[in-house]
Amino acid sequence: MRFDEVLARLEPLPAALPSGPASLMPVLHEPGGSRPVPGLDEPFPDARVAAVLVLLFPDAAGEAHLVVTERTDRGGHHSGEVSFPGGRAEPEDADLEATALREAAEEVGLDPAECGLRLAGRLPTLWIPVSNHAVTPVVAVAERRPAMRPQPSEVAAILDLPVRAILPGAPLVARERTLSDRRLTYDAYPIHDLPGASPGLVIWGMTARVLGGLGAWLGRHDA
């Protein structure tokens, strides 16, 4: 998908994205039956506030890409997973946009002025139950690919994700894992063929849900 087309379809950014593929929602299988992972849109009152940067940019040929990272595997809840640059809000952050930009600078060395970055808006906050974070995606666009470098303690690889990989009809793969003796199943975006990605790498969970909704908005037929 061309970057200029993405820009046209992002303006204005909707208050809430349309639903992406329903199969991206993880399903928890328990002795009493199966159910979607609960509460993703209703954070606990004590949830830790966080923001992530959903950054779109053109490659050298004018095709639209997104910045995602493969996290360093440190044994925590989200180690080794794919995410947007971002993290927990700090008292000195003026707002969630400042949080997202600060975290992106820390994790991938993002310099907003260098890449001609401008903010496009926020998406609705999502709750990640396993780590109790209330995460707000902040959408931004850059005039050119940012010059980036991974912070090794947090980021194993910086990946350029083509927007075409999240448009309606893009390939999905079925995955499952065990959490506290309970089976979790979900569909995910396969990205193992991206330069720098680990074998078998997929995007799932909150990051996949945000991408699925963004892809549904950018790929809508009435644009």
C-alpha cells in the first residue's frame, strides 16, 4: 500500500478503529468451557498507565511501513514478543504522546525531527490483564524512515512491517500456548520472513488487535 494513500485514509483518524479479524482475540480454554480473554477494554482501577507509538513511514519506493520491535527475551510477561515502541508513563511526561515519544527514543533511538514526525491522534486505551497495563496507542506518521538503533536490554530487533501485511485478507496463522495449566488459542500475523526477525515470529495479542483494526480502517472500501 502506498504511503500517500495511507496518509489520505488516516485523515481524519477515527475515535475508534473498526474491528479487525475476530480470530485475533485470544480464547481461554478452561474445564468449564472456552471464553475470550476478559476485560481487555476495561482496565482495573490500579492499572499502570502506558502508551505505545504506532509509527507509519514510507520506504524508498514509497510503500507504507510500520515500526515494530521484537523484544529482548528476559523471561518476563512479554519477553520475546512483538510490540510497538512504548512503555509506562512517568511523572515528568506532559501527556501520553510524550510518553510514547520518550519510550521510542529510549528503545529505538527515535528522533522525531530527523524523520519529520507528526502526531495523528490517539486510539482507545486497551488493558493487558497479564501485566495490568492500560495502554494507549498514539498514532504518528514520518516523512521518511527514521534512523533507528535498538536498545539491547529491551529490543532484540527493529522490524519494518509492510502495511500490506495487516490489510483485510492478510495471512494469519493459528497458535496456542499454556498459561497456568490453561490453554490459550489465537490467530496471529506471521512475520518470520521480515529481515532481522527470529524464526517463527508472529504478532499476537494487543499489538495484533491494534494492527488488525488499523488494517481494517486503511483497507476499507469506502476510502
